[in-house]
Amino acid sequence: EEHGVSAEEYDRIVKQPIDLGTIRGRINAPLTQNGSYKSVSAFSKDVNRIFSNVVKVWEPGQDLADSARRLQTWWVDQWTALVPILMSMKADDDGVDDDHAASANGEPGGENEYAHIHNQRGEDFQDQIGMPDEENMRSWSHHFS
């Protein structure tokens, strides 16, 4: 039992668990590997799911819920600033650019490190970039206003 919730209770409440370790593994996985991120939206949705899961389990006023709210506020601000950069990246013809290949070998990549990921703007831009849906944001805002 951690933070006042047993593993069994957490598993009963949270239907789609996710953690930062899983996200990191998916970021570092080769594109050909099942479960790797194929879009910026999939990455962002997983990050946002962490916050959604916290709201389902812990109440406002509890340290974990309040810390998650502050972290989500920071995340949304950072992601909002990063999205235009991500959306302007273009992949090389072969689908993987040289910067990404270098970063896969442990060397730092350039600004196009993740340009191989599908990032063209579609009709549902909010969903495409993985921003929390309106329902999710409403649940946070009424808990923490």
C-alpha cells in the first residue's frame, strides 16, 4: 500500500495504467518494435493518461493529487510550446534521418532527432498532438479551482 491506496484498489480503479518508465521505454524503442511511439500524439496521450489516472484515484488536497496537478500544468505549458516545433519537422526520404540514427547509438541528436515520427497536421489537431480532451481538463479544473 503506497500513498493510501493498495495495488488491488489501484488496479480496480485504473483501467489503463501507465508510468514514466513505460513511456521512456517506448521513446527509446526502435520504430520497428511493437509498442514504440509512432506519433507525437501517442506519446502525449500517455503522459496525459498519467494525470488522468491520478485524478481517478486520489482526491484534491492529497499531496499526490496536488503535485500531479502542478506537474500537469507545467507539462501542458511545455508541450504547448514544443508542438509547433514538432509539427514543422519533416522526415528524410528513407523515414529515418541521420540525427535520429546517431541518437539511437547514444549520441545526442539534433533538433530533428524525432522527425521520423508522423507529425503532419490533420483535421483533429488537438487529438493529433495528444492534448488532454476537454472532458479531462474539466475534471481537473473543477477539482482544483
